[in-house]
Amino acid sequence: MNMLINGKLIDKDDKVAVINPFNNETVDEVPLAGAEDVKKAILAASQARRLMERMSSRKLSRILIDVHQELKENLEDFAKLITLETGKTIRDSRMEMQRSLETIQLSAEECKRVYGETIPMDAAITGRSVFGFTIKIPLGVVAAITPFNYPVNLAIHKLAPALGAKNSVVFKPSLTAPLAAMKLAEIMGHHLPPGAVNCVTGKSSEIGDELVTSDLINKISFTGSVATGLSIAHKAGLKKLTLELGGNDPLIVLDDADLDAAVSATMAGSYLNAGQVCIAVKRIIIQDGVADDFVDSLVEQTKKLKVGNPLDPKTDMGPLIDEYAALAVQSKVEDAVDGGAQLLCGGQRKGAFYQPTVLDQVQPDMQVVWEETFGPVSPVIRVRTEKEAYQMANYTKYGLQAGIFTQDINRAKRAVKCIEAGSVLVNKQSTFRTDNMPFGGFKLSGIGKEGVKYALDDMTRTKMVVIG
Ligand code: NAD
């Protein structure tokens, strides 16, 4: 697969292999860009921004629909590629592609609704005789940087709103799983003027700074880990920033909850994509009275999960992205067990595979819940009261989404008020997300919102017009 710079597909002698974590086979190779290549991509985007600014939103909407059509026709190829490069099950890859289609469709619709505002100027003492209104104008060049875990949909969440708002883009997908994202950029490139979309692959240590510090970049839209997000924020200077970072989302189960529903939600939330989801259920906070029944049922269901070849449609969970990721999970689980947590099932690693794991009697300061664990682990923290449950939910550096299971509307209302997170979901687990809802966390989980309408607005600047 090649990079895309100024409308041309670019290869390099220096390459890196993209490895299938299921069998360690090479799926493909991608070029390793140097700082010079990134400079060229930024320059191309900077020249193309004028063309983009002049394009009508009607035309851009049409282009996004055409891209949507092409993705739809190639859905199965995309899904297979995602599975090969990430180890995600084919069922989940198909679902990612269905969501990707929706995200791009929403962007095609939303880019026709970039409204300014009329300002009641006569509300101010000097404003009586003037008209005032705002217009939303493009930012210019957007750098889009994405992680490995949802390589297509997360890219579309940045690229489609950026382009829909008439910006040009330099896109850097994750080097661990770049293939489907590069294919997406190539398709977009066919429909747009040269330089409007550029896609570069390379080691972050070689090209990251060039992209992040360039004066020609007007906005960085980043999704990834807290460590990388903070480093980008320190280096970026005066640029608009959207940072969608890690999570440590709680699922609170109160003693009046529908336990079957709560267990199903935990299964869906803890093990989706082998737990490698920013909004995975990463802490289960449960009231003592129902904890034993809940845990028994969770363990029973967890043991039934079919772990194996992610291309087999019957597989529930594939490997993690690589062996390092699985080792990191192993180390956190071992640390918890050493500290007194009870390992009720799972806990074994083989290569990049980590068995779905339930840990009981977890304490809030243990690494497995204090840091973000990006793997298939359900850590159970027991609490006595409702109040303690909310305090525990907030006892974290993160604040992405949070789920609560209760049948009492008053408890639900209190939870919504108390919990410090970008979204609070009642009787749903944190992995629930629709691509049009405002999405983005508090605290170390980031700044800014995605979700098409919100992302699109954030891809514009506001210009005030006063007519005297
Ligand atoms: P990561 O931070 O390692 O990498 C993300 C991207 O940043 C990759 O493209 C990587 O190459 C690039 N990068 C790394 N260092 C860089 C630098 N110095 N300058 C510029 N770019 C650099 O994250 P990851 O391991 O790919 O993804 C997992 C993380 O992403 C988890 O923490 C997860 O919670 C988070 N995530 C968040 C969301 C969200 O919407 N909040 C969604 C998905 C994943």
C-alpha cells in the first residue's frame, strides 16, 4: 500500500511490514516516510486549501456520497483487511464498516448545514444602527492522527467533517494498522483535487514532530493515548486541538438493577474488540447485595466466549493488536492478583491472545483499574452504598463515558448529576455510541467533541460581520 501526497501514490525504499496478530504473517508493507515527505504533504495541503475553500458545500456533499458508495461496494474487502491487520473479529469489522458508512453519510448531510448566527446588535448601547452576523469559515489545513483500534471509522470521524467544512487534510494513520485507512484515503483522493487529502505513514519518532509543529497546520485532530495526546498538546503551539484520549469507563450496577441486562452489558462492554476500545467497560462497580449473583453469572458467560481465528464468523474474540499489548495486560492482571484480587477466570496469555478475564475484589488503586487496561479484563470493585458507587466512579484520572444500571429514575438522575464523564448512559454500557451524538471526555480523556455535527463545527472558525 502506498502513501498519498499531492494526488500521487508514493512508495519508499524504506518500508515496514504490517503483521497479522493472529498468525504473525505479513499482510502488506507500507512506506516509512521521512520528515521531507511530511513537509511535502503539508505543502500540498496548504496549496489545496484554496481550492477547497472555493468548493460549494453541495459539491462536497456529493463527493462524500460518492466516497460512501465506493466504500459500500468494497465493504467486505475493507472488513477483511481490518481483521487481518488488527485481529478484530470479522463480525466487528463489518460492524465498523457499517458505522463508517453512516458516519460518512451523516457528514455528507451535515456539511450542508454549516450555519452562522444573527447577532442582536441593538442589545448593546453602540449597536443600534448596525446589522451583525457570523459566518463559519474553514480552518485551512487539518492534521488527522488516528489509533489502531477502529482504523476506518475513527479516520472518517476526522476526515469527512474536515473536508465537509472545506479544509484540506494531512492524515497519519497508526503504523500498526494503516492499511484500511490508507485505502480509504486513496478512495477519497480520487474524488478530490490533488493535495486535498494526503496520507503519510511512518514512525512517529521520525515524522510526528514535523506534523504537529508545522506552522502550516491549523488544527490537530488526534485520537489515541493520553501520553501521546499530552505530548502533542505540549508541542502544538497555537493550533486548534481536538484530543480524543483514553478512558477508564465504569459500569455501575446498583442493587435494584436488572442483573441479566447488566451482565449482558458487561459482556458487550468488556470484551468488544478484545477490550481494546476507548469506551470499553474497564471497571465494574457493584453494590455488595447483588455482587455475588452478578459475578457468578459474569464468569459463566465469560467462559462461554469463543476465542480464536478472527476471520471465522463464529469467533467472539480474536487476539490483541500484538504480543506487547497482551504482555501489558498480563502484567496488570498479575499485579492485581499479587495485591489480593481474585482471578475467577482467564488470566492466560499465548502470543497476542489474552483469555477473557474476570477479577473480583479489585481495589481502586490497583494498576489494572487505575491505569487504562486495553484488554479483555472485567475488574469488579465492590461497594456498599449508592453514594460510594459514584465516588468510586469518579476516582479516576479519566472521564470518557459511564454506564449505570438501576430501575429507579431518582438514582439515575443522581448518577447523571454526580458522574464526571462526557456521557452518562442509563441502562446501557459505555461502549454504546452512535456516530451523530456528541462524543468526547472530561479530565484526561481529552478536549473537544466528535460526532459528526460537533466535529464539523470544530473544523471551522467563526468570522463576525458587522454592517454599518
Ligand atoms: P497511540 O497514542 O500510541 O497512537 C495514536 C496515534 O498517534 C498513532 O497514529 C501513532 O502513530 C501516533 N503518534 C504516536 N506518537 C506520536 C507523536 N509523538 N506525534 C504524532 N503522532 C504520534 O494510541 P494507540 O495505541 O494507537 O491507541 C490506543 C489508545 O487510543 C487508547 O488509549 C485508547 O483509549 C485511545 N482511543 C481513544 C478514542 C477516543 O475517541 N477517545 C478512540 C479510540 C482509541
